[in-house]
Amino acid sequence: MLQFTSVSKTYGEGPLSVKALRSIDFSVTPGEFIAITGPSGCGKSTLLHLASGLDLPSAGQVVIDGKATSDRSDDELTLMRRNRIGLIFQSFNLIPTLTALENVVLPATLSGRPFSAIASNGKRLLERVGLAARFSHYPDQLSGGEAQRVAIARALMMDPLLLLADEPTGNLDSASGLEIIALLEEFSEETVHADGVKLSRSTLIVTHDEAIASRAPRRVRLKDGQIL
Amino acid sequence: MVVLSLTLGVAIFVSSFESVLAAESAIARTANATQSTAEWTVSYGNFVGIPEKVADELGAIKGSETVPILEASAVTETQHARNFLIYGVDPQRASHQNHLSQVSVADFGAIASLAETPDGILLTQKFAASESVRAGGLLSLDTGKGLRKFRVAGLISDPRANHLASGAFGIALLSTAQRLVGQPGLVDRIEVSGVSRAQIQNICPTCQIERPGKLGSAAQDALGRIHSLLGVSVLALLVGLLLIYNTVQVSVLDRMKDIAILRAVGATRFQILFLLLSEWLAVGAASSVFGILLGSGMAGLLVEYTRRTVNTMVPLMADAKVEVTPVLIGVSMIIGVGTALAAALVPVAAAARVRPLEILRPYAYRRARSFVPAAVVGFLLFCLGNYGITNLHASIEWGLVMVAVEFLSVALIFPQIVIWLGRILRKQMVSRASFGPFLALDGLLKAPHRTAFTIMTFGCSLMMTVATESLVDGFRKSTGTWMSVAFPFDISVMGNDISASVYGTQVLPQKLTPELAKVPGISGAYSVRKLFTSFRGQDVMAIGVDLEPYLLARREKNMKMWPTELADPEALRSFREGTGVFLSDNFSELFQIQPGESIQMQTPSGPKTFRVLGKTDDYSWPHGAFIIGLKELQTSWKDDVISYVDLVVAPGQSLAEVKTRVQHAAKKNQMAFAFDRQEIRDVTDSVLEQTVSMANIQAIIAILIGVLGVINAIWIGVVNRQREIGLWRAIGVTRWQVVRIVLSEGIYIGFAAALIGVVGGLYGGWVPLRSFSYDITGYRYPLVVPWPQVGMVVFLAFGLGIAAGIFPARMAGKTPVLEAIACE
């Protein structure tokens, strides 16, 4: 599903360059729920960005669905993110002028599907994350936990094979954080229909919260850009 | 962007003002040169001679000084016939009143040489050089009484003379001028000092007595057209104001976080206000300096257009110099700085008022709030402006203030309209369209003020061309109809070349009409005399028509009676007898005189009362015209010349061939020019086009400002949505989709601007411009949709809207995703 082979990532050049990842080998198989932990600046977010194709490795290969991200064009990477990957951010990244429902269905409409055709799916997802009464609310009318639930619903809208969450509880109180993790656990157990094949969804969570990380069946610890 | 748009705004103002001032001073120089220190100007009206003996009678009053002056128009007998002014004066008398002081009293030494040169004339150095004439040589001039040869007695040494009437004038002795132009014993006006109005009136009860210095009617008309340019510049400035407001607002918004931090660490509201306004003061000052420099350059171009336009009406303007006066610099600086500060005040005050916490917490980008109160105020102001324009009939300056009020009222209403429209469209798009157009719309609705002002800026700049053209087309349509129903002629022969100067005053001898009637191929000929006379203090046009041959010509052309009331035998009899006249519609409107009433005219033969038989469409003169029998005109105004000979070409004859024969026959004894209907139409169209083209230059600059506004708005929208665009890209929006979304914003703005440009332009042409035109001229034009301009505006709106979006769209497409989603 996802394979990191001798992946290194360096930011900048010359003496001021920063090595975020150093020759990482790492793979994710279908159905896995993995927590990536480590101190600030250890390369957790960089790993997630490389996994989503938002960034490319300086050396080595990140292979998703059998093809290296460096061999894909920008459009291919974009379509891969749209159709295969669900992204969840620490600061929710909802569009403030769209309602909760509009935010959720956004990835699907990008494929040209009319709102009316996908609205029911969006509503269903919002109901599943406990926001049945919040379809028409705008982000500034939602609490942090509710906003993150909308972000999760949006990430699930395209039924992705890989769910990538970058510090999803970082901006939330502990109770809300636990609710969010519970939701992610619930969704990670689902199977996904991809190219006529049933596959289990994989989930990768970046967190520095040990309590949350401890709930993941598999933990990957990073330090100074290397897996411990 | 702010500096550029403010620079252009100030440049438009400076260039308009400078060109108007340059034109005014050039015209005034001509007027001043023929002005003396006299207290009164006594005449029988324009283009009508007054007996010189009146000057003698006035001069007999103890303590009085009188200077009789003859001003005669002529045409040079050269390959390119030029209009020329013969100035007949008595040097001895003229020097008493410091007459011609602006030309050169010192040159009156040279004028003395005139007495020693039979048929002598003094020329300007410029004219002599351009026509290759030397002292002692001969100059052939057509004076309307045939070709006359003047002997060049010398050249006027004062170089300032070259700037007057294009340098195309000459000074002759009064007696010489009277003899050679065929006005023995007559002068055009008498300048009088040392007597009262009552004393003059006592000696000459039928005389018009005015203070000297009054510009001629044609000059006033030309100046009126030039002044209309100021209206365009006011609109352009208003357009610029909104753009600047937009830019300032966005600039302040961009810095809201900085402002919030400053407030959080202890900066007072006053300190924030002072800091930001100081910045905009500096921006305004810098832009004004650039604007003055650019505007002065542009003024040169505008002056050239102005010169051409004025000179096609009357040769008054030459070598107009663009002068940047300290007053203009001061006013421009005030306008530039004032505009920047006025535009900055609202957003800066809002920024100073804001609570730091509101800005520092996430989701500070609020959804659009309601602008209903502002819209209600705007609506009331709009009604007030509309009422002022259509009902107050005040000065053009007051009208411009009302237009500015309307413009600002729309600026108050429009943000709320954008919100309402946005909500409707939003619902439609969510249910029917894909998210691309929806996101573009969403981007525009994030800042309804900015979107509204951008659309207004762009739309209003486009509106100017539609409004101007709508009025001009209305004028064309009206005059076209008038020409087709009023005139039965195929060829018109006149004393001046109208393609060089529309308001030439050259006349033709009456005997020319029967001569031209004999030209093979001509089946009808009638004479027309046009002269100006004073009515209630205004110069109105008297049009004398030789009725019988005119009616014959109409019959030959199978044309219905015009004016239609002539079909009534009683009206026909009255017109024939000279007791009745017809008024042009604008005469009737301007002086509020209706058919059936009577008008009293002061004529050289004494006061005359005429019954108004009817009123009719007539566009001969913007201050009003009346149509009278030629014989009555000649008797009452003691006139024996004509202005045109109108000819009807016999059926089956070639117009071009007959015209050549007419031209040949007419030129036997005097300078005369033959024009067919199409040529006359082309000349009037070209004068219109030149006037419009002056306005169009400014409209183009305004459109440029408008486009800058669109680029600015979309670009700033992109910058403000960096994080959002990064998110789009992160969740699967391709670069090309981002580009399309941003370009769609340009299309939306273009669509709305096209709507404003067309609808607002038609409204602008229909209400304010038409009202101004009516107030000034009494003409009421129909509403004409200028389809080519409408098409052009729609094309420009969409084309420029998309073009304006290209740069921001490319920038948006290249948004670095990780940096964008990381930015707060």
C-alpha cells in the first residue's frame, strides 16, 4: 500500500540545510493503524507529507499503489490525493465560507459530480461523526472538536484507502481528542472498494501525545529523522 | 498597485485640467488681442454690419472715445484654402483705447506704414512664413465679395501675434478693409468709452450694447465642449477613488495581524490611526507627483485633440501651451493626497477600532456581514441625485456634483446587491453546478465590498463609452432625421470650407443663386442666410429661407411640407409676409415660448415682433434658432448677402458631375465650396467624433484603472486565500483547476462589469447626459442603443476580465501547498 525505501528529505542547501528524514525504510500494509510519534522536529510531519505526495523525497522512493511518487506528475499526485488519500490536519483547514456539508462534499465535487448527487453521502458522513444537526453551520459556528469531525468526514468523502492525520488532536482538549481518535479507529476498520477489489483502509496518525499513540496497534518512533 | 492607480487618477485630472486651461487661455489670448480698454461694445449683432456714422455720432458726445472696428472673414487663395481674419482699424483711434495692446501697440509704428501702402495689410510672421509671403508682395483673399488682392505692408514684429487665431490674421486700415470686403460705411462693432449705456441707447436705440470681452458664440460653444471633458475626468477620479479604497482596505486587512499585535502590546487606537494614515499620506503625495508628471505629458496629446476640435468649429486656437501652474500643482496634490486619505480613512478607522483578540484567533475571516443600512442610505442618495439631475436644471458643475452623488450612492448600495446576488447564485450553483464556479463565486463573496467596488470601477469605466456614444447616436439619429425631412438640396454651396471650420462666417453674394441655378443638371436653387442676433441676452440664430424656390425644391423632391405648419394657408401667408416665424424646438424649450405667442427681436431696423407659427426639430444652433423669410431677414437686419446656396440636382443627373460643374461655376468670382449631403453629414460626424474621441482618451485611461482594479482584486483575493488554495491542492484540486477557478472570478467580474457598463451606460446616456444636454441646448435626443459600443463593452469586459485574472491565476496555480497550509 505504502512503501518508504531509503527515503531521505533535506530542506535547504549547503551548511544551512536541515536533514528532516535520514534513509528511512518503512511500509504500511492494508488495514494497519499506525501512530508515528516522536519529539518536535523529528520529521513526523515530513514523513506524512511524503506519504501524501504533498512533498517529494530528496533521496530514496515513496511508493504508493505500486508507483513511486517521484515518478508521478503533479496532476497524478493531485488525483491520487483526491481519490486514494484522506488528509486530516491539526488546524482542521476547513474553508470558512462554506457550510459543514459543503466542506465535506468538496473533494467529490472536484471530480465534477453535482452537489445534489453527493449531498446524501456527505450528510451520512456528518451523521456518522455526530454532526447531524450541523449541516448548515459554518466553521466559525463550530467548536474545535466539531470542526475536526467535519474535517474527518471530508477526508472520508472519497472513501480513501489511506487516511493520513497530522496531529489531529493537537488543537483539542483531551476529551475531544479521545473522541476524535475513537472515530479514526472506527473508520480505520472499514473496507474500501478500490478498482473492484475490497481492501482494508490503512490509517497513519502523527502525534506527540503518548496516550493517543498507545491506542495504535503499531507505533513508529522517530528521532532526528530516523526510525528508532 | 495603489501608487499606479492613484498616479493614473491624478494624471487624468491634471491632463484634463491642463488641456482645458491651455485651450481656454489660447482662446482667451485671441479674444484679448481684439479687446480694448473700452467700456462698451456697440453692434447690431454678430455678422451684421453697423454704420460707421454711428461711431461718429457717439464720438460727438463730449468726453467719449469711439473705435469702429471691422472684422471680416476671408479665405486664402492657396492650394489649402485657410480661414483668415481681416482686422480693419483706424490706428489713430485704436491707440486711444490701447486697442490691440496684446498684439503690440509698439507695432502701430508699422501700422502707420499702412497709410503709405495702397490696399496694404500687416501680417503675422508665422502666417507670412507659412504662406511664403514677403513685405511688398501680394496676398489674394476671398472676402465673400470676390477675390481681393492685398499688398503686404509689413510684418507684425511682436511674436505673440503668431499665437492669435492661428496667426492667420492681418491688420488693414479701416477704409481699406471696408472697400475690399465690400462693406463701405459699415463696421462690425464700435468700441466706446466715456459715455453711459443710456447715452448710447439714445443715439442708437436698435444697437446691442455689451461689455467688451464677451467671447463669440462659436468660441463659447467650443469651450462648452472642452469643459465637458472635466465631467469625464471627475468620473475617472471617482472610479480611481474606489480602486484606491479597495487597495487600501486590502492592504490594511493584510496587516490586521500586525495591527492586532501592536494593539495587544499597547499601541493606542490613535497611534494606529496616525501610523496608517501617515503611510497613506506619503503614498498619496508620491502618487500625486507621479500623476502630475504623467498628466502633463498626456495633456500635450489632449491639447492636440482639443485644438483640432476647436479649430474645426472656429479657428481660434493655435500653439496652446501646456503650463503646470503652482495652483494646478497644489490642487492636484490636494486631490491625490485627499483621495488616498479619504479612501484610507474608513478601513484604517475600522482597523484601529478592531479588538486584538478578534483578529488573533482562528477563523478571523468572517463571512460577509449585512450592508443594508448603507444600501438604504445609498438608495436615498441615488433618488436625490436623480431628482437633482432631472429636475433642478442647474449649472453643469452642479450637475456633476449630482452625478458624483449618484456614483457614490451606487457605491453604497452595491455591496449589499453583491451579497444578495451572491446568495441567490450560491444556492443555484450548489444545487446545479460543479464546485469550480462555486469556489470562484465564494472567493468573490468573501469580500463583498472589494468585489462590489471592483465591479463598479471596471463597469463604470466601460459605462463612459456607452453613455457618450448613446448620446452621440441619439444626436446622430435626430440630426439625420432632421436633415432628411428639412432639406431638399443635393448640393450646398457655401463661402467657407466646412471641412476646415464648421462655423466659418464667410458669405456669398445673392446673385450667385441665379447663376448656379443655370448650371446644367441643376433643377432648383434657393438661398439661405444664417446670422446671429441677440435675444434675451443670448446669441440665437436667425435662418432666412427664400421660401418660394425652397417650396419648389421640396415639391420636386416629393417631400412633405417642413415645417409642417406651412401646409396651413394662413401660416404660409404669414411666413410669406414676414410676420410669422418658426422656432426650433430648443429655442422654444430654452426660452419657454410656444406656438401662437409672439417674440420681439431687436433688429438694426428697430424692434420687430413676430408671431410664432410653430416649432420644429432644428439642430442648427445649440442656443436656439428661428426660421424667417429671407426677404424679411434682409430688410430687418439690413443684410444683402447669403450664407448658402442649396441646389437640387435634376433626376437622372450624376451628382458628382453636377457638383464639379457647380464648383467650377461658383469659383468664377469668389471662393466657394460645394458639398453634397453625404459630405456635410461626414463633416458633422467628424466634429462629433473628435469631441467624443477626447472623452474616449480619458475613458481608455479609466478602463486601464478599472483593469488594474480587477487584477488587484483577484490578486489580493488569491493572496488572502493562500491557505485555502493550499488546502484545495492538498485534497485534490489540480493546478489547472485552481487556474480555472481564479480565471472564473475574472469572468464573473467581467460579466457584472459588462452589465453595469451597458445598463449604466444607457442610463447615463439617457438621464444625466441627456439632461445636461437638454439644460444647455434644449435638444431632447431619443434613447439610442449603440450596439457596436455595447458589443465592444461586453467583449472588453469579458476579455479584460479574463486577462486580468491570468497573472493571479498563474500565481494561484503555483501555490506551494505545504507553505500555504502551514500559514496562519
